[in-house]
Amino acid sequence: MTGLWSAATSGDLIADRRYAWGDAALTDGDFIAARDLFEQTVEQAPHWPPAYYALGKACLEAGDDAAARKALEQVLALDEADRLGAGLLLARLEGQASRAAMPDSFVAALFDEYAPRFDAHLVENLGYRAPRLIAELLASHPAHAPSIIYDLGCGTGLMAQAMPGPAQWFGVDLSPAMLAEAEKTGRYAALEAAELHAWLLARAPVSADLVLAADVFCYVPELEPVFAQVARVLTPGGRFAFSIQTHEGEGVVIGADMRVHHAPGLMRAMAARHGLAVLAEEQASTRRDRGMDVPGALYLMAKAAV
């Protein structure tokens, strides 16, 4: 049963103190102590989802998958919207990467909290460069200047700021707080808070010259429906440029960074199924994680001209 709860406090001082100590132990790598402290937190605050989520993480790090699964399932029982992302950890345990593992409520909550410090943290601390790399990829394959651009998962508007020009930009993002930052750029004709596939479904056919998705698909496990809609809304000769996080295996996985990693072969196969020609495919890292470049790739595709 989903209820109202605060991520900041359980409402019980003793439970909060145990939780803080457990969080410190988890950060220090003392997973046994963390597990014990989170178990005490759960006993003291049995209806508080963050306690079970933290317990699940500690059990997972300690190598007790069964206990981790039990704790994470309790998170979902207490919060069906899964604002903490317990489904992601369960997906890692099960080796699956479905849309249910990355619920809209989790992504929206994550970026609503992140919005005020997003640009500085992402660019300065994580070396985020997806907008610049995509802009450079487009410039290296010149075409007619686009009039209408759809910016999927536009965030704070970094992609639009990386591409000067007179085009009309239309942005969509799950996070209203991120959209409020994008509005400040003055680059968008319209911005809307929505899930990107649903937003594309509502667009008119043959309505965009360019569709962009910078560092967005790491939150979208199932890209087939997105490709279908992109192909539908693109004008003849229109282009589709995006980045993905990659992995060396097949299919789609949830990585240790809790993001979706797609196999490059999937992109080529989906492009072929939806009438999109692959103009460019480049290995590229769009950001760092824990000081290491995250493996990824850039794509530029085009819809056949009439």
C-alpha cells in the first residue's frame, strides 16, 4: 500500500539515528554493520520505505541476494510508485531490464531533486559532454538546417544551448523542476512534462526535421516503441541523433551505475526495422562515473527522403 512518507525522516528520532549510522557504515564499506543498523531501523520504523531500501542495498553488497530481494520487495509493497528505485536493484538481481524497472515516478523524483545543481555537477564533476558531442556529430554530417527540433528528455536545456540557430525547439522531460530550468534558457517554443514515448505519440506525423536524445536512453530500457514514433514524426530526410550507454554483451542490462546499458547491435537492428539509415556510429563516452569514462556510443540516423 502506497502512503505518504518523507525521504528525510521516518518520524522517529531513534530510527533516524540508526539509519544515519547505517548510511555512514555503508559509505565506509562496512556492509555487515550497515545491515545490522538498517535492520534495527526497520524494527523501529516498520512502515518507512527508505529503511527497507537501504537494508536491501546493504544485503546486496554483503552478498545476501535472498535477503536483499525480500527487503526490496517490501519497499515496493509500501510504495507502489517506487520513488526510490527498488525495481532497479531487483532488475539487477534478476538480470532483467524492463520498463517497470525504471518507473517514471523514480526518474521524475530523481531529477526534481537534482535540478538546481544539475548543470554544475554534471558538467564540472562528471565531465558531461553529450550535447557537445552530438552537436559536433551533426556538424560533421551537414544537411539542411532544421526548422523544427524535438528534444527528448531535454532536462535543463543543455542540448539546445549547444546548437545555436533559428530552429523552433520543443522539449519534453519527466521532471517539472528540470523544465523550469530549461525555460530560463529562452530556447524553447514549448516545454512539456511527460513521458517521452507518450509525448511522441501525441505529435503529428511528419512534424520534425530533427529528433535529439542526449544521455536520455540510459533511463529507457525499451527503445523499440520510441524508434517507431521517431520514424513516424520525422520529415523525409529528417534526422535522429542520440547517445547510449553500452555494454559488451547482448540486449539490455541495468549496470552497476543503476542506468540502462544497450548493446550497439540493437540500435542497428531497430533502425533497419523502422526505415532509418545509420549515417554514423561512434564509440564515445558522454560522462564519467567514479572517475572512469562510461562506455557509450553516438548515433546519427536519417529517414529516407521521398
